Amino acid sequence: MRKKNPAPNPQFISFPFLGFRYPRLLLWVSGLLLAISCSELPKQSSQPSLHEAQAAADYVGEQVCASCHQLEFQHWSHTAHANIFQQATAQTLAARSCEACHGPGSEHLINPTDLNRIVAFTRRSLTPIKQQNAICLQCHRGGKRIHWPGSSHQNNDLSCSDCHNPMAKLSRQGLLTENSINQTCFNCHQQQRAEFRKRSHMPLPEGKMSCVDCHNPHGSANSALLNALTINQLCYRCHSEKRGPFIWEHAPVRENCLNCHQAHGSNHESLLVTTRPFLCQSCHSNRGHPNDLLTTGQLPGGSLPDARLMNRSCQNCHLQVHGSNHPSGVRFHR
Ligand code: HEC
Ligand code: HEC
Ligand code: HEC
Ligand code: HEC
Ligand code: HEC
Ligand code: HEC
Ligand code: HEC
Ligand code: HEC
Ligand code: HEC
Ligand code: HEC
């Protein structure tokens, strides 16, 4: 059973405000004195801003909210927040339940249709994104969100509620807006959705991984919100055999896997950026190679078809492109 919220007892309700309100009061008094002394100062607007409404409001308790928002209350009661907040010590923010996120609600009760009187997170909300996020970050600062300030999502004015919907348990974990991580991201990242549908792709649509295996949507120390220090370190995490060490290293592999591979998907095999031999030839001009193409007979279907145009092209001979450990593997032949 849900714990009943304490009745609005003035002694309790005003207590957590003391530290916050007292300096405001001082400000008000000095402001008032100032207003009296210089009568030209503009009069205060009669319509309270959200900030003013919030400062004036008191907590009313979740039962009051539930009396009008029955459906929201029902859906919410299955979430992680509902479970945890239920056990919170009285007078902590978590014990405020609905009002931990939506702010004190007494002003909202006076005029529910005036969205200036309640912290809201939906599209029509009048609460600035920065304030919305600050509310969540009170309890969720740090950890995976250590790089949230300055991340491209933060810079592009995303709110926590673009990806999270704490009002219902729509996903197994993480209170997401969709039933999976990938679906949540695809809502905005259509191009990446297309990339994962290409002929060769990371097994993400197959459910073997999700965007957060490689990205931290809350921000990271690397570019593109990657959750590893370098691209290669990211790839080695799952393809550790490519890490080596190798006696004979192939320079572009050490430098960056994306010299040859796409990260999400490609219409060439093995997520390659282009087909062989063009891939290899984009860096290796064939001058001096013992097997240069010289005659039309060397084309596929000719009298002596060239190995570079058949099967695995250059890799018919240079098999170990990621590096070789064979004593005579200097040309990656074995
Ligand atoms: C007297 C009934 C009533 C009570 C009690 C009430 N609300 Fe509301 N609330 C409404 C109505 C009606 C609306 C819709 C206003 C509109 O559609 O313009 C609303 C809107 C909201 C919204 C904005 C929804 C949006 O579109 O973003 C939020 C958030 C909200 N209420 C939260 C609360 C919370 C939290 C409490 C408890 C502190 C609460 N309400 C108590 C009637 C109530
Ligand atoms: C953990 C923070 C949090 C708590 C606790 C919370 N809400 Fe919300 N609420 C949100 C967010 C975020 C949204 C916006 C969801 C969206 O994008 O649709 C929201 C949306 C709403 C809306 C708008 C309609 C909707 O569902 O989108 C109402 C009404 C509302 N909340 C009422 C409540 C009530 C009543 C409670 C307590 C039973 C409550 N909220 C508890 C964060 C919270
Ligand atoms: C009063 C503190 C508080 C506030 C405010 C708050 N949360 Fe939480 N939240 C918690 C606690 C406690 C948990 C459960 C423990 C944990 O997983 O860290 C939690 C869990 C979560 C989870 C993980 C749920 C899961 O199923 O794993 C998400 C996601 C989340 N909160 C998002 C939000 C968002 C978004 C907001 C703002 C709209 C918000 N929280 C506001 C305290 C808070
Ligand atoms: C671009 C989408 C996106 C945005 C924006 C976003 N999140 Fe998340 N968040 C996720 C995803 C996806 C997960 C699940 C990841 C996982 O399980 O590792 C998650 C997980 C979480 C969790 C639970 C796991 C943990 O880290 O403890 C919390 C709490 C959370 N987010 C809070 C927030 C807060 C607070 C904000 C706003 C400052 C925010 N998120 C903004 C996508 C987002
Ligand atoms: C509400 C829309 C929205 C959602 C949902 C969203 N993103 Fe984004 N994302 C953006 C915007 C806007 C940018 C910045 C502009 C751009 O680069 O396209 C961005 C940028 C990125 C970038 C590139 C960052 C950079 O610095 O180049 C990555 C990676 C990314 N998002 C991953 C994710 C992941 C993973 C998810 C799901 C957990 C997600 N996004 C969900 C809107 C969204
Ligand atoms: C196997 C790891 C991996 C997975 C899984 C992954 N990404 Fe990426 N993603 C990358 C890498 C690596 C880059 C950096 C590409 C670069 O630097 O050119 C990147 C770049 C991006 C960018 C920046 C624009 C671009 O294409 O360069 C966005 C946006 C993005 N990813 C979104 C997503 C989304 C959304 C998902 C999930 C549907 C996802 N990624 C899954 C590795 C991954
Ligand atoms: C979270 C683990 C994970 C990470 C990180 C990861 N991969 Fe993969 N990768 C896989 C899995 C799983 C497969 C599928 C293997 C299979 O089907 O046998 C795969 C397949 C591949 C394939 C073969 C695709 C095909 O069609 O044959 C290539 C190439 C590849 N990954 C390159 C990369 C590169 C480059 C990176 C770094 C940007 C990377 N991977 C990061 C898990 C990962
Ligand atoms: C010089 C170009 C090049 C670079 C750089 C490169 N690869 Fe590859 N990779 C290939 C080619 C060509 C294939 C397909 C032929 C084959 O299977 O050897 C391939 C295939 C793969 C495969 C699938 C087949 C297998 O061997 O498991 C994986 C996984 C892979 N690469 C991972 C990586 C990783 C991780 C990196 C970075 C450390 C990387 N590649 C860097 C050219 C490259
Ligand atoms: C991004 C550029 C790049 C791509 C793409 C590339 N290589 Fe290389 N490759 C290099 C560099 C740089 C070296 C080192 C050259 C040196 O040490 O003189 C090298 C060395 C080699 C060597 C050894 C040469 C020697 O002198 O010992 C062979 C063989 C080779 N690559 C084959 C391939 C094949 C086959 C492919 C296609 C699958 C390929 N390379 C794709 C840049 C590339
Ligand atoms: C029929 C086998 C075969 C094929 C196919 C082949 N190579 Fe070679 N390649 C060799 C042999 C053998 C050597 C060693 C020659 C030497 O040591 O003098 C060599 C040497 C090289 C070298 C290092 C020395 C040099 O001449 O620059 C590079 C780079 C190279 N190959 C790239 C390629 C590329 C790129 C392709 C595809 C366009 C390719 N090879 C296709 C057999 C082959």
C-alpha cells in the first residue's frame, strides 16, 4: 500500500524552505524599500512567471494530484521512481512524489489550465529546458552523466524527457520513451536507422547490441558521444583478436578501423567503405607490383584472368590485412 502523504501541516511544509526562502525574503524587503524610494520603477506584472509561481507554491502531496490525474498516477505507480520514492524518508525531495519532479503544486490547483503554474516536461511545457533538466540532475548528476554539460545532446537543447518518460514503464529498463534503446534513438536519427538496414551491418537490428554499446547518449569525453577513448579501443572491446600484438602490423589498422570500415553499416561486404581492389588501391598504387594489369586477357573472362579481379582480390594473396604473426608474413601473405 502506498504511504499516505502527511496532511499539509504548516510546520512541516515550511521547514525545508527556510534555508531557501529566508534570503529571498530579505531580497523582497530591500526590493520593496527600493520601490518605495524610486516610484518610477515599473509595477510588478500581475501574471506570475513560472519561477514566481513555484516560489509561492506549497507541496500538496500525491493523493491530491492523483485525485485529478488518476490515469497518470496509475501508470506511474509501476515505475522505478514510484517504488523508490515510496520508501523515502519523510521531508526528503523523493518523499514529495509527483512534486519531486513537477515542483510544489498548490498554485497549479488554483488554475490548472495555466501552465505557468506547474513544472511540465511535455512539448507544450512553459518550463525552460534547462530548468527541466536541472530537476532530474538534482538526483542524477554525475555517473554516466558526468559529461552531460557540453555534450552535443545538451548543446542541441535536448531534455531528459526527449528520451525518458518517467510517467510509465514503457521499456524494460531506463524509463525510455519507446520500448527499446534503439527505437528511442531512431526517433531522431533516421539516417542511422537506414545505415543499419544496409546489406552488411552491425547485428543491432538483430538485437545483439544497442546504440549504448558504443555511445553514451548523456555525453562522453570522445567525439560522437563514443564511450571509449579511441575508435580502435571501442572496436577491440568486442573484436579483441584484431588488437594483436602482431609481428607485422598494417599501419592503417593500427591507426583507425574506420580507414576501411563503416561503423554502422555498408552495402559492401564486412562493412567495408568500398570494394576491393579499390579499397587497397586507395592507398597502394600498384607501381612495381609483380602482378600489374597489362592486357585485356587479364580481365575476368579473359585468357589469363588476374587474381586481383577475382574472388577476394588482393586478399587472394595478402590474406592477413589486419596484421600477421607469421615469420614470413611481412606482406600479410600468411
Ligand atoms: C483539480 C484537479 C487537478 C489537480 C488536483 C492537479 N491537477 Fe494537474 N492538471 C489539471 C488539469 C485540468 C490539467 C490540464 C490543463 C490543460 O490541459 O490545459 C493539468 C495539467 C497538469 C500538468 C501539465 C501537463 C502537460 O501537458 O504538460 C502537469 C505536469 C500536472 N497537471 C501535474 C499535476 C501535479 C504534480 C499535481 C499535484 C501537485 C496536479 N497536477 C494536481 C488538473 C489538476
Ligand atoms: C521522475 C519525475 C516525475 C515524477 C515523479 C512524476 N512525473 Fe509527471 N511527468 C514527468 C515527465 C518527464 C513528463 C513528460 C512525459 C512526456 O514526455 O510525455 C511528465 C508528464 C506528466 C503529465 C502530462 C501528461 C503525460 O502523461 O505526459 C502529467 C499530468 C503528470 N506528469 C502528472 C504527474 C503526477 C500526477 C505524478 C505523481 C503521481 C507525476 N507526474 C510524477 C516527470 C515526473
Ligand atoms: C528526488 C530524486 C529524483 C528525481 C528528481 C528524479 N529521479 Fe530518477 N531516480 C531516482 C532514484 C532514487 C532512482 C532509482 C535508483 C537508481 O536507479 O539510481 C531513479 C531512477 C531513474 C532511472 C532508472 C530507472 C530504471 O528502470 O533503471 C531513470 C531513467 C531516471 N531515474 C530518470 C529520471 C528523469 C528523466 C528525471 C527527471 C524528469 C528523474 N529521474 C528525476 C531519483 C530521482
Ligand atoms: C538521447 C537520449 C537520452 C537523453 C537526452 C537522456 N538520456 Fe538518460 N538514458 C538514455 C538511455 C538510452 C539509457 C539507458 C542506457 C543504459 O541502460 O545504459 C539512459 C539511462 C539513464 C539512467 C539510468 C541508468 C543510469 O545511468 O543510472 C538515468 C538515471 C538517466 N538516464 C538519467 C538521465 C537524465 C537525468 C537526463 C537529462 C540530463 C538524461 N538521462 C538524458 C538516453 C538518454
Ligand atoms: C530528440 C531527438 C534525439 C534523440 C531521441 C536522440 N538524439 Fe542523438 N542527436 C540529436 C541531435 C539534435 C544531435 C546533434 C545534431 C546532429 O549531430 O545530428 C544528436 C547527435 C548525436 C550524435 C553525434 C554526436 C556528435 O558529437 O557528433 C550521436 C552519436 C547521437 N546523437 C546518438 C544518439 C543515441 C545513441 C540516441 C539514443 C539513446 C540518441 N542520439 C537520441 C537528437 C536526438
Ligand atoms: C559498433 C559501435 C556502434 C554502434 C552499435 C552504434 N554506433 Fe553510432 N557511431 C559509431 C562510431 C565509431 C561513430 C563515429 C564515426 C566517425 O567518427 O566518423 C558513430 C557515429 C554516430 C553518429 C554521428 C554521425 C555519424 O554517422 O558519424 C550518430 C548520430 C550515431 N553514431 C548514432 C548511432 C545510433 C542512433 C545508434 C543506434 C541505433 C548507433 N549510433 C550505434 C559506432 C557505433
Ligand atoms: C559491442 C560489441 C561490438 C563492438 C563494440 C564492435 N563490434 Fe563489430 N561486430 C560485433 C558482432 C557481435 C558482430 C557480428 C559477428 C558475427 O555475426 O559473427 C560484429 C561484426 C563486425 C564485422 C563483420 C560484419 C560482417 O558483415 O561480416 C566488422 C567488419 C566489424 N564488426 C567491425 C567493427 C568495427 C570497425 C568496430 C569499431 C567501430 C566494431 N566492429 C565494434 C560486435 C561488436
Ligand atoms: C586496411 C583496411 C582495413 C582496416 C584498417 C581494418 N580492416 Fe577489418 N577488414 C578488412 C577487410 C578487407 C575485411 C574483409 C576480408 C576479411 O575477412 O579479411 C575485414 C574484415 C573484418 C572483420 C570480419 C571478418 C573477421 O576477420 O572477423 C572484422 C570483425 C574486422 N574486419 C574488424 C576490424 C577492426 C576491429 C579493425 C580495427 C582494429 C579493422 N577491422 C581494420 C580491412 C580492414
Ligand atoms: C588507408 C590506407 C591503406 C589502405 C586502405 C590499405 N593499406 Fe596496406 N598499407 C598502408 C600503409 C601506410 C602501409 C605501410 C607502408 C610501409 O610500411 O611502407 C601498408 C602496408 C601494406 C603491405 C605491406 C607492404 C610492405 O611494403 O611491406 C601490404 C601487402 C598491404 N599494405 C596490403 C594492403 C591490402 C591488401 C589492402 C586492402 C585490403 C590494403 N593494404 C589497404 C596503407 C593502406
Ligand atoms: C597473386 C598474388 C597477389 C595478388 C593478387 C596481389 N599481390 Fe601484392 N604482392 C604479391 C607478392 C608475392 C608480393 C611480394 C613481392 C616482393 O616481395 O617483391 C606482393 C607485394 C605487395 C606489396 C608490397 C611491395 C610493392 O610492390 O609495393 C604491396 C603494397 C601489395 N603487394 C599490394 C597489393 C594490392 C593492393 C593488391 C590488390 C590490388 C595486391 N597486392 C594483389 C602477390 C600478390
